Amino acid sequence: MIGRARLLVTMVRFRVAVTMWTFMLLGVARHASPRLTWDLAAASLALAASYAVATSLNDVADVDIDRLNRPRDASRPLVAGTASTADLRRTAGLATGIALMSAVPLGAIGVAVVLVSLLLSYGYSVGPTRFSRRMLLAPVILTAAYVAVPYALGVTVAGGRLGERDAPFVAGLLVLFFARIILKDFRDRLGDEAFGKPTLLFRLGASATCAISIGGAVAGTALLLVAVAPSVPVMLVLAAELAGVVWMLLRLRGSADPRLEQVAIGTAARAGNSLLIAILAWLLLTAGGAPTPSIDLFELALGAVFAVSFLSLALHPERVRIGYKA
């Protein structure tokens, strides 16, 4: 029993789950001033469990690819030899039950949103659909699963409803994340090419993929600025974080070193996360009634902290430690 629980926790992969929770909090903050409630806890657990379903099923489907891309990655139990295919399928079933049960306190809409999340997870890796093997659908499905579903769950927790006010905001989040998710093809290139997995990178090449990502980052940020309409200091912070993303993508485009590619992608992701956190902070402080000068000061301080962290990676890529080596 303890072994099954440990495997379930492993498959949550919390660094990625945090991204989904961020989008959920953005949905809450867009509609209400977030508070620590049981509904928020239930939604967080439902998202974590649904993500464990996705990782378990995908690890089974892509085990041969992962053996090439991540031969020493302890977070891939099949590759590491710490779990079997049957273990991961049982984990997916257990996590499915946890996700649905956790959604019950959120009402019918909450259950429906989590059910959509589960259907996307199964459709991505299992059966005749297997969206992960479809060049254009794969990043679109991942974007929906990582952004649209958590955001909708956050709106449900806030007691709101999706409407016209959400359209440009959600569109910005979707485009921004799409620009990010297509970069994973660089990381997984070795195995994808070996097994003929169609990807944008494989079909279009590095330059075109980076160009699409840069365009998505710029367009997504522009949509968010239109939707949120922050003060000028906050806009400057967001623009600086976007500039960091574009800088790293240009570096990625011109790199032929696999290690430096990973560093550029990771550093760009950090700048993108900073942008989302800055927007989340703006929404939270505004909803809480904080005065504009105080919000601006906080955002500028937050931007300065992120800038130091970002520049330490951008200017010294040789010091960056890669989480896994293919």
C-alpha cells in the first residue's frame, strides 16, 4: 500500500503540477479574491490526481522513447525499473478515482471539468485517438489540459461563470502556453526522431519552431495586457519578462549544442513563469483592494527579484545544472 502511494506521488511530478495550480489560481483570482477554502483544496487535489493519470498513461505509451530521451531519469519509473507497466496502469486507475471523488464537493460543473481533464489524458496517450502522435493536435490538447481545464476549475471554485470577460484573458494564457509547450520537442528530439513521432520541430525545423514560439509569446502577452489593463509600472515589468523569453528563444534558435538548448528553454520557462506570477499578483492585490502605488511597488520589487534570478542563468549558462541527461 505504501509503495502504491509513493508511486502515485511520484507520478504527480509536482514541478509541473504547480504550473496547473497557477492557472487554476488565475481563474480564481479573475473572478474573486482567493481564500483558503475546502473547495480550493479539493480542486487542487483533483488537478494533481488527474495529472498523475496523464503521466502514468503517457509513460506507458512512450516508454521506448523515454529510454532514449531520459535513460537516467528517476521520475520515469518504467525507465528506472522501479515500477512495471501494470503498476502504472493501476496508478492511473487509482488516480482517476481520486480525481473524480475530489471533484464531488465542487458540484456538477466541477465534476464535469475534471471529467474533461481525464478524457483528455486518456485520449492523449491511449486508444485510437492517441493525440500524442498527431503533430498539430498534440500541443493543442496539452494546452487545453494544462491551461483551459485548470482555469475553468478555478472559476468554478470562485463561484463564477466563464464569460466574455474571460475570452481575451484565457486566449492570452492559451497562446502563451502553446508557445512554451512546443519547445519540449527540442528536449525529446532524439527519441521522437528514432521512433518517427511527428512533431513541429521534426517537420518544420528549429528556426520555424522558435519563430512560432516567439510569435506566440508576444501575442499571448499582448492579449493578457489588453485583458488585465495594468498600470504602466506593471506593464514595464511584464514587458521585461517577455523580453527575457524572446532573448532565450533567439539564443535557442541559434544554438547547435543540446545542453545549451535545454538551458535556453529552461531559462525562457523561468521568465514565462515570472510573467504569470506577476499577473497573478496583480489580480490578487487588485481584488484585495490594495492601493495602486503599493501594487506598483510590489510588482517592481517582484520584477527585480525575478530579474536577478533570470540574469544569473542567462549570463552564466555554464553554471546551470541540467535536471536529467539524455
